[in-house]
Amino acid sequence: MKFRNLKMVTYVVYGRGSFNQLDEILAPQRKGNQPMIFLVDHFFENKPLVSRIPLRGNDKIIFADTGHEPKTTEVDGLALQLRKEFGLVSGIIGIGGGSAMDLAKAVSLMMTNPGSSADYQGWDLVKLPGVFKAGIPTLSGTGAEVSRTTVLTGPTRKLGMNSDFTPFDQIVLDPELITNAPVNQRFYTGMDCYIHCVESLTGTFLNEFSKSYGEKALTLCQEVFLGDGAWTSLHDDKLMMASYAGGMSIAYSQVGVAHAVSYGLGYLLGTRHGVGNCIVFDKLEDYYPKAVEEFKRMVEKNKIEIPQHITRDLTNDQFETMMNVALGMKPLWENALGPDWERVMTREKLRALYKRL
């Protein structure tokens, strides 16, 4: 048996106020006059956080439009812009939620790899390391800070650049940065973590490495979203570590049905990843009965409304497009349903599931 040699994030700093060490952390990575490029969620434009970014020399802040998830065209355009403006850069720093961090990872890789980012949507297609990259989450749940993928919507599919060159070289986990996250967004990204754990812990790829991280992350999610009392700083601390552990859980296993189906929604309708996972998971009682029941209690307790009937007016061709995207996520289906998954998840069954959403 051949075991995976897992590439992990190289350096991690955790703690309230750790963002204040960013200048010190980046200093050894600077190369002459080559700038650091900060890709920052546009939510923070004209907000205090921006003034805390330690700009040096010709460093540049670029506000990323996270109203949609990253597209291959956007990644390619940014990489081209930076190469034209600076030639070489010292690094790419992603500050924000999963979209901002995925964008940073992808741009880093496309600073050194030829062609389009669409060429690298898949598993282990990236051949060259990118420039130095760091991730600083301001939302917790996606696990993007530790994952070996950067999820992109391309011309024909929504799929990550999954490779050993994708993980960040440095992450800064500062719970203070997620304190003022909008309640709905906090829930949706938190549920992304919860669903990561459920799919990892019930999957056929499960092993003790994944199980140890997944069980802890699941417990933290339960404490955060089902616990008594008002939201406190401790909830932020727990959610940030749940995101990290949940991302680590799937790093050595895989996700499952909710994520595969959600990719179809994201590609066709532009549904945000966390919201899409919730829309799908809400209807997966046949696959994850106990977890879906618990999820519904979390939704009720946190007074969240999950969108309904979003596929009601779609055409046959649109359903076919979503199914093609979803069924292309073969490792996810195999983890969820086993090696004979294609016999279990027929196109007819998948179409019926999409029609319920």
C-alpha cells in the first residue's frame, strides 16, 4: 500500500493580536524591491483593518471582489497585471474569507506556472511552486487556510487547483479578525466546516489522522452553534480552530455528497460555497440522517433561513450542466458512496436531488 505524503502549511501563528506581527513575519520573505501584494476582501475597503497592513516600499493592496467566488479569468488577469507592473513579486497575501484566500493561492501559482489557471483545475496538475503566499482568515469555516486546493470557476467547470504546491507557506490565525463577521455569513462558513467534518467522518476514506481532527472540529462546531448563551470571544476562538481542524481532517481524506452537488450550483448559479453547502445538506437526510437533523437544529437555534426552491425554474439543459459538474467530482463521490458510487448515484437520482433544492 502506498501512503500519501501530505504537504501541509509551513508556518502557523495563532493568537489574539497575532496580526500585529505580520510585518515581522513577512520581513524574511522580502526580496529586494519586489513588493508584497495584499489581496484583501473588498468588505474591508475603508475599514480600520486596512490601515494595519504593514506596507513597505512599493507594496500594493488590491481589493478582491468577493461578491462572487474566484474565476479562472480573474486569477489570470491579476497574475498578468502583476507581471506587467512589477515583473516579480515577493509574495501574495490573502486577507479575508475563503474566496480571498483561494484567490491568493491561485495568483501565487500563476505567477510562475505558464498558461491559464483553467489548465490546472484538477488533481496534481501544477508543476512549479508559486511565489511565497500567506493566508489570513477573517471568516472561519472554509478551511481554505490549510487546504491543498483553491476552488475556481472556470470556463467548463468549478474545480480546484489541487496540488502540493497550493498550501500556504504561512497562515496567521487571529480570532480578533473574525469578531465582527455578519451573522449569516458566519453561520454559512461555519457550516462549511461542520459539513466538512460530517463528510470526512462518514466517508470511506476515513483514517485515524482525519478522524482525530474531524472529531475535534465537529465538537467545536456543536459547542459554537448549539451552545447556550450569547456569542462571546470564546466562540470566535473555537470557530477559528474548528476551521483549521476541519480543513486538516479533509486534507487526508475527502468531502462528500453536499460538496459535490454544491459545486454544480456554484458553477451554474454562482451560489456561494457556504450557502450552497447548506442548501444541499438540508436535503441530504438519506445520506447523513443524524447530522442533517442536528444541522436543522443549528439552523433553528441561530435563526437562519436556508434558501429554498432555487432550482425550480431551471431548464433541462441547466440541470444537465449541474449534473456534469457534480459528477466530475469523482473522489468526493467515492469517499461518500464507495468505489461503486456510479451505480448508486445515477443521473436520475442526482436530477431528483437537484430538483428538491
